[in-house]
Amino acid sequence: MKKLSGIMSGLMLLVFVQNTSFAQTKKKDDHFPTYDQIRGNKGETVDYVSPVGGEWVRVKRDVVVSPYFNAFNYPDDSVTYYLNGKKVKGKKRAEKELEEKSMNVENVSVGPVGEHGKRIVRIDYEPKKD
């Protein structure tokens, strides 16, 4: 009887170990979609959706190539330049100072035309280290 209970407990242990190992290898069905399933067709890109009313709005986009945000595109006699808070006489002198002394342009602001018919352009830059 002891032999039989020992064999039975061994068999039960063997069945239990095999059952748990089978349960661990069994894959679960994950119903959460992957990114590729949500994204859909990779060749199709939607930039914008038509408005409900059916009217389209044109958005003008300007591409600025100059690191000074086109601050030197105005006529010389219509602009007053301030570089790092100091007033500079003329467009050519301001451009020359930026080429020679600036390492990194930090801030550019172009103001509207003021009372005297001139606009103010302020450029702050990090000076080159000698």
C-alpha cells in the first residue's frame, strides 16, 4: 500500500509538473492591436483632412534661409541695427561685425516701421572666443 501511494504521489507530481510546463508554453491571445495594425497602409500619408463645410483655407508658409531671418534684406536707409544692445551705423558694418565677431546668433527681432520711417532690428549673438 505504501508502494502504491508512493507511485501515485510520483505520478501526480509528474502530471502536475507537465501540466504547469504546458500551461507556461501555451501562448495567450493578445487582442491589443500593434502599431503596424493601427497605422495601416505605410504608403498612404494623410497630411490634412478636408473641413466639414467643404471650403479650403490656403496657408502661406515662408521658408527662411538666412540665419539672421532676412534682417539684412531691407534698404540700408530704412533700418537701424542694434547688435548686442549697441547701435551700429549701417547695414554693411552690421553684417561685417556679425561675420567677424559672432559665433552663434541667439536672438533676432525685426520691428515694424516706427515714427521716423525706420524699423529697428536687434540681433543678439554669442561672441567668438579668442
